[in-house]
Amino acid sequence: QLRAWLSRSLPAYMIPAAFVTLEELPLNANGKLDRGALPDPVDVADDLGSAPRTPMEELVVGIWIDLLGRQAIGLDENFFDLGGHSLLAMQVRARLREACEVELSLPTLFEAPTVAGLAKALERGRRGAHEEEPSIERVPRDRDLPTSFAQERLWVLHQMEPDSPAYHIFVAVELRGRLDISALASSFSEICRRHESLRTAFATLQGQAVQQITPPRPWIGSLVELTGLGSKTVDALVRRLAIDESRRPFDLSRGELMRCLLLRRGASEHVILLTLHHIVSDGWSMAILLREMMVLYEAFSRGLPSPLHALPIQYADFAVWQRQWLDDARMKQEMDYWRGQLAGVPELLELPTDRPRPQVQSDRGGLVTSSLPGELAADLQALCRREGVTLFMALTAGFNALLYALTGREDLVVGTDVAGRERAELEGLIGFFVNQLVLRTDLSGEPTLREVLHRVRRVALDAYAHQNLPFEKLVAAVNPRRSLSYAPLFQVKLILQHASASEPPQGSELTMRRLRLRAATSQIDLLINVTAAAEGLWLSAEYSADLFEAATVERWLARFATVLSWLATRSEATLAELRQQLMQEDRQDKQTTENALAAASQDKLRKLKRRPRMLSAG
């Protein structure tokens, strides 16, 4: 609205690219404006909603950037204010028709000329529905409240294995600088007051789980003093405590489902071990928690009140809304889609394992990491703009190509996560919203890598249009054969996240850094996390230690890099040609390893020959 008002009296080049809200202007000692103390608008770009939040927004942004020749486009910027006109609008319409398979009328672009508005129109078109979802309203708290569908599934799993750490979310952060422990405790107290999910207990009523929200109370954490010990001893103790904390079980019926252990390593060095049960949190929620913790700490350590706005709704309101909105008719419609999509789905993807698959797979896991250079990431982004796909779609196409090379299977099923926060009022809530999607891709017919990319795009867009069906209901609808030795529907998974969303915030007196301290666990055979950063792509692979050695997964990550390079620069190559290349790289690696072992053996033999011999008497 402010931008529109300014456009009535200012030329386009004078309209600000970003608006920053301040409680007051910073002044220097002379009472004049302190320009150096003004925040950099670049630093608040994410807060202004400039980054795409959904795959559809990412597609629209990519097409607009390509056609308008701009470096970046905000979600609320007007297509025509950016230089768009009717001819470019026709090109946008054609590109979106090809990318999204939605026939978008030209008036729609004039009625919804922003990225956010156009993306919503496209999503409605993909779903084939034009009615707006009802708003989420607050419900009375004078009764037990139902769980969400996702919470219900985790509650059932917890009844079966109450001591399992498989659904714990753990983060360790290092704090450097002077720490006011009282302000930190007050910050956690306020976070728990703001977010009812963090003080929710789960009781049993007639065999079903219900939510019972407990009153707010002061936060009481634990402090462990590690000062005065040697650095190696401290490092070992921190690792040990982190593993113990991440695995210590929760009692869902008590409602204390967030715990914090503060470790003091020195006067200006602390480590926070934060553990939550997945039933009240997810990865997005952890980012909210850390951000609010830092904002509140900054205020409370200066004796100021909380600067955070009140939350319009709570997680329990969402749970009630979800069960009302996903009624029998909608549930049946969604289930019918997934039954058709996954009819005859392969029971198991048999990756080449280092050990036989056990009858009962444990949660023992391992973790290996690698990175892809910035040049390859840039080539992939150019491919995405050129082909009208998202970065996730390109990565998934590459992952499918790698799985084909490893297994020879043409019918591939890959899992992924979606945030489950399509509504704006859910973006700032701590709770369990994430949902799992099943992406089934047909690679038959000797397709090129470009054709694989377009097949994945179609599969992903259809899945996004039907993402509201909770995964547990999807499994019930498809009803695959159950086994204790592998997960149902998919055994491999790919997740993309952006570094800006996972980086912890920084304060004026404290710096925060995430630490990798949790014991590795794995609920499926292979999970690849890709983090997109300015300097490139970071890969981490969590794998089942029951099945694979670390060296095997490291080799697969190296092959994944080759696949993505081919996809970005040789997209007309076929899957068969790519598979031959990967097999050749395997042979070269094997020969290199054999040569290294032979050289080591020869070196050992030479050392033995030079060793003095003991001569026996007589």
C-alpha cells in the first residue's frame, strides 16, 4: 500500500526497494540522525517477505527474473511496475502454462499482478478448486482439544516405543560474549507463554490422544559448570552431554516437551543443548525458536519489554481447523488421488548394501557431508530458469538419475518434506506442521536428463496440489505391505533447505553458532539434505548404519555431483549414457584404491626388510 501511494507522486526509480519499520530514529549525542546506526535494508529483506516461500512462488519468480531481466523480485512487487506489459504478460502466461500445466487467463495476471497473488491463483488452478479455504479461528480452551493428524501418528508411535529418540529434535548452539542467564531464562519463559504447543500435554481419552494446555510458568533450566577443565576434557564432556540429552526420553503425558541444558565453558563461552519432541515442533519451528530467543534476550538484557507481536492463533486452533476442513469428502478425494498415483508402487528400493538387511531395522545411523562448488550451483539455477523448474525439482531429477544408475530401476519413489504452512497465520507458530510427500517418477523409455527433469516437475506439481493429506492417512489409503526391516512407501528421501533459513540469528553482544553434536540416527535407508548457500550447495547424507559403510555413501555423493553437472551442462544426454559414465568413475575409484593398497603393502614390506633380525644362539 505504501509503495502504491508513493507511485502516485514519485517516478519508479525513486520508489524504495525496501521499507524498514523503526520504533524511533537513532540519534547521536548532538540530537541529529545517526545514519550509521540505521539498519541495512539488505539485512531485513527476508523479514519483508522477499524470498519465495513455496515452490509455486519460486517458479513465478524465476520466470519473471528471466523475462524482466532483473536480479531479484519481491513477493509483493507488481509485474507492471517492474516494466511488464501486455506482450510480456503473454510470455509469462505461456511459460507458466508449460511449467505448471495450468491454463491461466490473461485477466488473472492483471487481477493478481504480484508473485504471491499469481502463485496462489496457480495453486488453486492445480487443485481444480476456486473456493477459498475457511480462516482458522480461535477455539475455547475450556475442554480437551483434538490433536492434529500428524500428532496423532507420533503419539501412537510413542505408545509403542516410549524410550525411542527417533522423534527428538535436537540443536546445540554455541554462544560467545557476555551472557545474562536471567535474561536468557526470561526469554524461554516468554517463548513458552507465547506458544501453547510448548506447554501442551497429551492425555488419553477413550483410547484417543487429546491436547491439554497447561498454564504458563517461569522457565527453569539446568546449568552445568565446565570451567577450569582442560579444553579436550571439556570438548569430550560437551559431546557426551549432547548425545545423552538428545536421546533422553520424554513423557508426553507431562507436557514438558522442551528442555534446555546450559553448559558454561568459560566466562564468555556457553553452549545451549536444546531438545524438543517432534510432536510439538519441526525444523521450521526450531528456526522460529532461536530467532525469538535472540530477539527477546536482546530486549530483556536491556530491561525492555518484549518487542514481539501477539500470535493471532495457536497450534490447537490449527488442529481443530484441520480436522474440520479435511472432512470426509475432501479426505476421500485426496485418498483417491494418491491411490491412483501409487497403484502398484514398488515395495522396496533395493540399493546395493554393504551388509544384509536386518529383520528389524534399528535407528543406528551415520552422517557424511560434502559440498558442490558455486559454479555448479549457478549452472543449476540457470537451468531452472531456462526450463521453468525449481531447484528442488532439478535436485530430485538428479537424485532419480543417480538411483537409476545404482539400481537399474525405472519406477522410482522418493520422499520429501513440505513445510505444511501454506497459510500466512501459521508461519510464525512453533508446532508440528511438516508433512511428507511421495514422489513417484517413471523413467522408462530411455529418456534424456531434460526429459527426466520435466517428468519430475509434473510429479512434484501434482504432489504439491495434494499435499494436505497427512502422510499417515496416505499410508492408510495406499496400504502397502508393512515390514519392520524398511519404511513404507519410500526408503530414500531428498530435502532442500536454504542457508538463510537455518542460520541462527546474531545479537549485538552475543554471537550464535550451530554445533553438530547429536548422535547420528536414521529412520530410513538414505536421506540427503541439500543446503543452498551463496557459496554453493552443501550436501549431508544420513544413512542406515545397519546397511551401509560411510565410504559407500561418500562415493554416492561424489556420483551425485557428477549427475548434477551433467544435468546442468549436458541435459540432452540419456540416462544410459550417464550410467556408463558413473560405472567408469567407479572402476577408476576401485583401481585407485587397489593401487593405494598395493603401494601401502609394498612400503610395509620394505620397512620389515630393513628391521634388524634377532639371531638365535646355537
